[in-house]
Amino acid sequence: MEGVPEPPEEIKATVSGSRAIAARPDLDTLRHHGDAEATPGLVDFAVNVRGDAPPAWLRARLAAALDDLARYPSTGHDRRAREAVARRHGRAPEEVLVLAGSAEGFALLPGLAPRRPVVVHPGFTEPEAALRGAGLAVDHVLTAEADGHRLDPAAVPEEADLVVVGNPTNPTGVLHPAADLRALARPGRVLVVDEAFADAVPGEPESLAGERLPGLLVMRSLTKTWALAGLRAGYALGDPALLARLAVPRPHWPVGTLGLEAVIACSEPAAVAEAERVAEELAEQRRAQAAVLADLPGVEVLPGVAPYLLLRLPAGRGAEVRERLRHSGIAVRRCDTFPGLGPDHLRVAVRGPARVALLVEALAAALVGVAA
């Protein structure tokens, strides 16, 4: 579906400390994302961006920077962006690397030359795609649905010198305890924690953004909460020497003027306070959306806290349900492109009541249709 091939190849993957066989997706599969599903004209539950546009104050801030576009991005502007992020997380500016979205940070990981990279799955697939695209062999650690997709630090091979894990994880929405993540850090290992959705969880619990651990790299995105997917804005946090190694392959002027200004604006105290209010609203909407979806016969809503929900549908019906939803004008995220999940898993973004009502109606009709 959607031009993404089925992954026939197999690799070994660690599952809760034991060995298991899991399908190895090809690179096209790993690089399939929700924007491919959310084509114009559909009600979008496939992309986890809040709102249809940045808030008015942020648009005005970016518009005011347009007159600076004739000049190259300056080192002073980059410094101000790093200072703003540093104040936000209680760090030094030298511990911040401004990125063109956190996806750029993942694209830079091969430059660290890991010998034994490991990615915890199900999880965001761009880190693995970047590593494998550079010719590196990547091992999986698969969390188990029966265990609530909780991370077992002991399942990560001791010899892994690069470990990537999401928190909260995409698409499961599971928030791993910070203590479990700290248990993965050690000298000689780079621990990459993808916190792209951390600011969408009230209070940002379990975040490592303000911590200094050996080899820790925290990736943050501003595109979700602030509807900036088309601008690309994010940053990495970590030891300055490690950030310098990560940045070696970058071209000059890697982040544009508007991206730098967005990082500054979204890191200021008023914006952080607004993001917290938004996170609280999303949490309420999530609870309501989970409840009405769980009432549908055959739909299981898996536990999570992120601004999206992972659903399990009746066995063998997921692909057809997804197509019926599409014909009804609803875009959802297929999840068989995530290692460890199958075609009966769907991810849906948290939306307001009016849009959720459309989803519930269409999903109920789709389930009746496939049952018939």
C-alpha cells in the first residue's frame, strides 16, 4: 500500500532479553512517514503535528525576520538560539546544537562511526534508515506488546556502542522511566534519546534534556507542538565534544534564519508555558479520544501518553480498514512499516472532538464493512 514494499528479509532481534526473528524492513519501508498518507482533502489523523498553522504570535515573529533573508545566517544568531535553548533546559550554550529538525540529527549519526548500533523498536525509523543508508548493520531491540512495550535495559547488548530510543516512543506512545534510560548510558557508548514529543506530555516527565550522562545525546523537535513541519526546527543536547563530532559532516549555514528565529521564539519562557498548557489540553483530548475508540467493537487502544494513539484492529482486517477509512476521507498512519508491528496496528493523532467524531463514525462503518 502507498508504494511501500513488504519487507521479506529477516534479521535477529532481541525481544525482552531473548532472541527472536523479526522482519527486516528495507529502506523505502523505513522512510515511509505519515505525510505520505495525509494527502490533500483527507481529514488528517496520520501526522502528529498540532494545529493547521503556527500560532499567530509565532507567525508574526517569523514574518519580522523575513527582511533578514538577504543575509546569510550569522554565528551571532546561532549563538542566540543556543543560549535560548540552554536557558530553557538549564545547560550551557556549548551543550546545544541547533538542527534543521531532529531528523537532521539522526542523519548525522553515521558520522559517529558506530561499530554496533542498536535501535529500540517499535520506534521512529529515521535513525535506522540513516545508519543503514550509510552501510552500517543495525541490530533491533524489540519491546513487547504483552509487556506494554516497556523497555528492558538488560535487553540491550552490552557491546552496543550506539543506542537509539524514543521517549515517548513513536508510535506506541509509551513513556519509559528515566531510570531505565540512565541505565543504558556508559563510557564508550552514545545513547541517543529521541524526545521529539516530550513537550507534548504535561510536565515533561522522564526527560533527560537537562541531564549530563556519559555519551548522552537528546534530540528535540519544535515542529510538532508549534506546527513547523515545513520549516524544520530542532536541536540536540549533549557534551560539547560529542556535539562537535556529530556536526563534522554538516555544511556551512546548516540552519536558516527562520529556523534559528523559531528556535529562539519557542524556547522563551512564555512559549514554554504555552506549550505546557497545550500539553495539558492534549492529555485531556487523548483520554476522551481513547475512551470513544475503545468502545468500538474489535478496537484495542494500547497504553500510552503521547499525542497519538496506537490501535490494534481485528486480526487480518487492518489493511482493509485503513483503505475503507481513506475512501471515507480519513487518513491514518499504517504501522506495519515499524519493526515489531503489523498491518493490524494503526496510529491516529489526537485531535479535537469534531474531528474525532468523524473518525469514530468512519471507523465503526469500516469495521462493519470488513466483518460483512
